[in-house]
Amino acid sequence: MSYLILILHQILVIMSMLTIKLKKGKEISLLRKHPWVFSGAISSIPKGISDGDIINVVAFNDDFLGKGHYQGGGSIAVRIITFEEKDIDQKFWDGIIQNAKKYRESLDLTTSTATNTYRLIHGEGDGIPGLIIDIYNDIAVIQCHSIGVHKDSPAISNAISNNYGSKIIAIYIRSKDTLPDQYGSTVDDGYTLGDKEETVVIENGVKFKINVITGQKTGFFLDQRENRLLLQAFSKNKSVLNCFCYTGGFSIYALLAGAHVVDSVDISQKAMDLLEENLLLNRFEGTHQSYCANVMHFLGDDSLPLYDVVIVDPPAFAKSIHKRHNAVQAYKRLNALAFKKVKSGGYLFTFSCSQVVGTQLFYDTIVAAGMDAGKSVRVVKSLSQGPDHPVNLFHPEGHYLKGLLLYVE
């Protein structure tokens, strides 16, 4: 479907705005600014509504509550993108990007000489459920997780250009694999501006090569920036093991901080190849070794040495609530093995990015892992996602990255 057709579709929707009415009492969450409308809260749905349509949501007494994107077939039927009665047009999207950029400016990210890569839009945290925008130096990557956001992507792309001008020379929409399967099969990823595929970014002075087409997520894991920087305080003259290393973020930070030995483990050879390229971009004196291997098998090898610092940053073990139990068991086994690879007096950085595994459940799982490993452990610090991945005060579900820095006796 061409972008012209998508734009015309939105114009037609605005001209004949559809309205969804909620059951009595179900308006409370929206009055508290939570942006999700669950299907069970809806009293009536108008005929002719399509996935991705912008719709008004009203209470049982017809009081306006908000506007959002409709998407049937799941538990969340509407994702609210504004609680005000305003048009969802180019001016609206220009304002969304402007406000998001202003917040990143307050974090000293948009003009920093030490960091030129950051998240510009983080879904509900920036008031737009289903939308991710990452900035990689002079490339912007748009990732859509809802049909409505994807249909609005032409205006969103224009808004990036309107706010950044010549500072962004390429905009790539990478959403085919993050959209619902049936709809995703009808669209293709591609550029709305330029065609630059690779760039070298700087993060806290550390250099990384990014490929926005072949890299994981949108190209890199930006949410760990502050945690990578924290690792440097524990790395000088230490041995470090980085599990699920991807392209070497934690590994290179440790080496630049003076770690004398860093071992990196990941099952993806493509990621390991890019890690080697990233090592060449940065100067360090320590020794690095790459292992393309299954992390669980690697940690279970009793012949391997112990380390001063171990990092465990796995992919999401559970992306839905019905897989949570199995995920918790996997986190427990993984961390029990990781505890056994930490020297006495060493540290474990451990994380979960599974949104359905809450903070307390993650903590309890690590407690169980420590008991299984027979270790005495102190909590040094709780860790989370970076501030450019904000959590909306009224949407606590946005706190997806949980982490603990632990001292192991």
C-alpha cells in the first residue's frame, strides 16, 4: 500500500470520525490517563471500523475521554494517543516529536559530543503506544508495533524531518516483524528518506558500528547505556564475562575501563562478527576472547575459570503472560549457573527485559537462584532502562527492563 493511499485513508477517517463507547464504570482508567482500552470495557463498536482507524473513545454518558488507534482481535482494543479533543494531523505529529526531542535535550543527548545515539520515542512513555523511534547519529529508525501507528508513519516521518532538518539524512521504517502477522505480511520495510544503512555511533565516548537493517531490534540496545557506564566502575584490572553479549556493548566498556580479560559469549555468529568490528573501532590494552556458543552450556562447563565480574543480559524469555512460568524457571537456572562463575568478592550484573516478569517476581527469582547456587549475596544496586526510555507515571507497565548489581561472597 503506497504512502499516498495511507495518507488519504487517514484524511477520510478524520472526516468521518468513528466513536467507541465504554461500559459504565470502565472510564476510570482513562480518567487516570492510562492509555489502554481493553476489549471487555467496550459497550459498542461502530460498523465499518477497521484496524488502525483513529477513533474517539467516550464514556457511557458520551463524555469525551480520548482518541486512539483501534485494533481488534486482542485484549487491547484501543491505544490512546491523546486525551485532548484535537485533530490527528501533521501538526499533531510535529508536536509529538518536538516534545520528545525537548525531553532528550534536557538529558543532554541531542547535542552531546560524547553520545549521538538515543531513543527519541518510547511508546507509552512518550504518549504514543506502539511507536518506537531510535536515533543513530544521522539515521532515524521508526518501529511500529500497532497498525494505527504504521498507517500514520508517513506523517511521523515528516515530523522527524520537520524537527531535525538536515541532521537526519535517512529515515528507515522497520516494522514488518513487529506488526500483527496478517497485516505485517502486506507491508515492507523501507526508507522514507535517504538510503543510509550503516553508521558509527558514539555512546559515552565508545564507538559502535550500527546496521539499521540487519541489527537486532532497531540496530542496537540503547536501553543499557547507563548500566554499561556503571560497569566501568567495577572493571579496572578485573576479569569479565559478558553473557548474551550481542555486538559487545558491555565487553567494550569493560575493556576501555581497564579490564585485563574480557570473554564474550553469544549464540549468534553474525553478532560476534560485528563485535569484532566494534573492537577494532576502540583502543584498549586488555585481552578479549569471543565464544560463539549457547550461554547455558558455556556457564555449565566446570572446566572454565571464575570471573571477577559476570554480566547476564538475556533476550526476553517471555513475551506473553502464559509463558511467564517457563521464563521464570529459565531465569532461575541461568542465574544459578552465573552465580557459580563469580569469584568470591566478585559482582554479578543480571537483567530481565521480559515485561510480563515484574520487578518483584524477577527479584524473587534471583533470590531462588542464589539459594540454589549456595551463595551469600548482597544487593548493591537496582538497575533499570535509561531515561530516554521513560516510564509514563500513569502506565507502570512501561518499566520492562529490570536489573540487579549483586556482590557475591
